[in-house]
Amino acid sequence: MKKIFNNELNLEMKGEIVHLYGWVQKNRNLGGLVFIDLRDRSGIVQLVVRPESEFYTEAESLKSEYVIEVIGKVVERESKNSNLLTGDIEVEVEKLVVLNKSLDLPFTIDDNTTALEETRLKYRYLDIRRNEIKDKLILRNNVMMACREYLSKLGFIEVETPVLCKSTPEGARDFLVPSRQNKGKFYALPQSPQLFKQLLMVGGIERYYQFSKCFRDEDLRADRQPEFTQLDMELSFVSEDDIMTINEGLIAHIFKKVKDIDIKLPLMRMKYDDAIRDYGSDKPDLRFGMKIREITDLFKNSNFELFKNSEIVNCLVVKESAPKYSRKSLDELSNFVKKYGLGGLAYLKIGNEITGSIAKVLSDEEKNTLKEELKLENDDLVLFGCGAYNKVKQALGALRSRLGKDLNLYKDSDYSLLWVVDFPSFEYSEEENRYVSCHHPFTMPKDEDVDKLLTDKANCYSKAYDMVINGYEAGGGSIRIHDEKVQEKMFKALELSDEDIEEKFGFFTRALKYGTPPHGGLAYGLERLIMVLSQTDNIRDVIAFPKTTSGSCLMSEAPNVVYEEQLQELGITLSEK
């Protein structure tokens, strides 16, 4: 007799003897019969123990989360439960063995638990027993299986790349690992397998993928972790179109396999500049409309000096929403955009009379022009931002996302996918007072922009592309630089000296001299993808043992202090600070 999962039980098995294992979800005595809800990974089945059973007393004493083994007969339930997959049957217990007992629980194993996340993370092994977490881990497994299935059929080879690497600090902070055998020297945990996967192309692998562990020592939030998994791929002899077509097929395969959703292909493509202009973000959520509207020219000759003297004046038109927002709630929205560098929000409410924070400073002509240009109707709310281009776009983009959620402008079950393409090669860093890579320094510029690398960085665009799903960057990639001269020019554009180039990337630049094929690739943030598919906004929900926003594991208490002897062996002395 083989062990079976609960969800395999059905009415067709009536009369069969089955062998079950699991945890006691609930135990109750009703009219002399003991009913036990037995839970395993697949679901719940009801067990029944009759008074004449030799296991009756033991069954009565069972408590929640006791681990038990059961042999019994499948019978039809008199009172069926449509909420259970196994609701047509129950199992009459013929043998019961308690395999292990449980302490009283710190929280109930229930999807509606009121336990704080801190408590659930401390007892994560219990939290995983809840369907809400367990099902997301199963979904993660199914997505990974679907990826392997699809990519293998297209001739991709799964190759593992090193975890102990050389530090090449040109992005987020590295996690460093001291070398015992080479005192004073350190490995870095990989932020991505970028250089190694390009070297695999040099090695002639042509089509590579892996589920790669990556590490970044950066400030965390709800959708970031210090360690995460990428579905990483690289291909030789391909164009941007080739890579995007393959990955559209992959995403469609995943959605169909794990969600039974048909994705319409090909996906929309939107240029980076257009995304920023219309949505204030390079990862726009297109499940709802509400584009950012450009109205700078309307105020060129205005008496309202704030608008007249601003680089740009933009607005969001929130249809039929003016009555929903009080002065207090609008002040709260104004405080919200201040986090993005704006001084605040101006607003108008459209009705028989136009009211709002700037109603008195705009002329009747300006108000009428706004109504005409923006096609405003009664009960519309107009939110204005003015100032520097980047700050206005970023602030209104973030505000748009918030309004979409607050006003329920989309369903959680909706999916909107697109490509954002033609990213800038560089972005200016105020902190470093120089141009830095928008993606990474191995991204190929547009053919027509190669000569701009050293002369016109602000107008240099790249062969980079991101897949965006519901406002999240699910994956990003580019065509890579395969010509050593172009790579050298890129490094120079980033103000790296010959010594810096050799020290950090010498092993890579040497490889480019040995017949490197044209190549490109893409990497998905696996956890981000699972977040979208499982309709959660917390990345910790889709990781078996996640870290907090401070980078700690409440369950295992990592990071922790180490013994002085361990530090001495590594040649490390801790400062007093």
C-alpha cells in the first residue's frame, strides 16, 4: 500500500484502503464520533474514528499540528463539503499512529491568521504550513519547471556560474567574503552572472540559462531582498527582436502553464522616453489609463509666476473623482509628492464652478483653455506638478500608481505586459558628479550612437529592453558589446583609467580579443515574476526563508557575531566603531 496525497482521494476510490500522513488541522468529538481534519501539502481530508475503534481514546487526545500516520477505508460522506476537494468522501480510521507531538502554537495555521509578520518570520517553518505561503512556493516551482521545459526545447544549456567572484564595484555594494588562504583578499558574491555568461558566449555555448543566486548589499524594501534568484539567459548571433520574440514565447508559456491565461503576442513596445513622458516611469502600469498631460505651453504668458517660470507644467486628470477627495486627503497627496522632490501639488475641482488651490490665481481664459484642452467634465479632479522635468515626471508617475491602487482602477487579476526599449546608455549621478551606466557598462549603444560615447553622453541610447508586467520590471536585458574597441570606449566614457580597467575587468577584456560572437541576453527577477503571478506586493511571501528590510533572518538570527578565533584565522580585526 503506497502513501498517497490527500487531494488524490475521490469518490471513485470508495471502499479502498488508503495510507495517509499529515498534520492535525482540527479535532472534534461530535455525538460520539471523533472527526479529524488531516492536512498535508495537497489539502485536507476528513477522518472519522468510531467509538468501537481501538484508537478512539488516542484520537480524542490529538491536538493541532500533531503529526500522524493513518490507514483507513474511503467512504462516502453523508454531509458533503463543497469547500474541500475531498468533500465528497471521508476516511474511516483503521489504524492511527502519532509520529510526533507539537507544542502550543505561537499562531494558528490559518490563511486568516492575525499574527504579525515579525512573528510569522520568526516561526517561518510554521508559516510555510499555511496555504497562502505554501501555494506560492509551489507556484514558484511550477514556474521554474515551465521555464526549463521551454528553454530546453529551444536548445538552451543550463550552466552554473561561480558564486565566489571578483569584486567589480560598478553597481550596488558587493557582499564580500574574506579568503582564509589568501589573507587580506576577498571574494565578492555575484550581483549577477553578467561577465561569466558573456564569457560562456566567448566559449561557444551559444544558448545558456540558469537559475542564479544573486546578492546585493543595498537598502531593502517590500520588493527587494539582499539575496534573490534570477532566471538568467544569454544567446549568440541574435538581434534585439530575436531575444524579445523568444522571451515573449517564454512568458506566454509560463502564463498558460501555471495560470491558464493566454497572453496576446506580440507584446507592445514603448520607447523609454515615451514611457517617462506619458507615465513618469520606465515601468508603467498599463492596466489603467491616466497619462501625464503636458500643459507647459498653456502658461507661457500666465500671470501665475510659479507655472510661468517652471521648466515644465504637467498634470493628471482623475476622472469623476473630485467628490472623493477632501482638502485633508489632497494635502496628504501633496505631502506624498514632496518625497519625490516636488514642492507640493496644485489642484482644481471641476464643476459648475471651478474650485481648488489655484482657482483664484488662474484667469478665466486659462481655466476655459484647460477645460477644452484636457476635455474636462464635471467632477473631474486635476492634479498639477511643476518644476524640473525629471522631478515632475517621477513624482506624477508615483502619484499615478498610487491613485490607480487607491481608486481601484484595475483588478488584481488583470495583467498588462509590454517591452520598454531604447534606454539611455547613461544617466547623470548627482552623488558621483558624473555619468554612470543606465544598465551596466557592457550594454551595446545604438549603432548610430557609438560615436557619441565620448562626446554626447546625454543623447546616447542603447540596445536595452525591459519586460514590464503590471508596473514591475519583471526582466531586463540588452545586446552586449562584443567589440573590444567599443568596450574600451565605453569604459573611457565612464571615466575609468587604464589601470582601473585592467584591475577590474582585465580578464574580461582579454577574452574579447579571441573571436567574441555578437550576443545578448536577459534576466528575470524570479521573485518579482512570482509576486506578479501570485498577486502579492510583498516579495517575502514568495521566498521560503526571507530576510527582513534590515537584512536579518528572524528565524535563524543571521547575521550573527562570530568567534574571535574565526576572525584571527581570516586575519580580520574589528574596529571599535
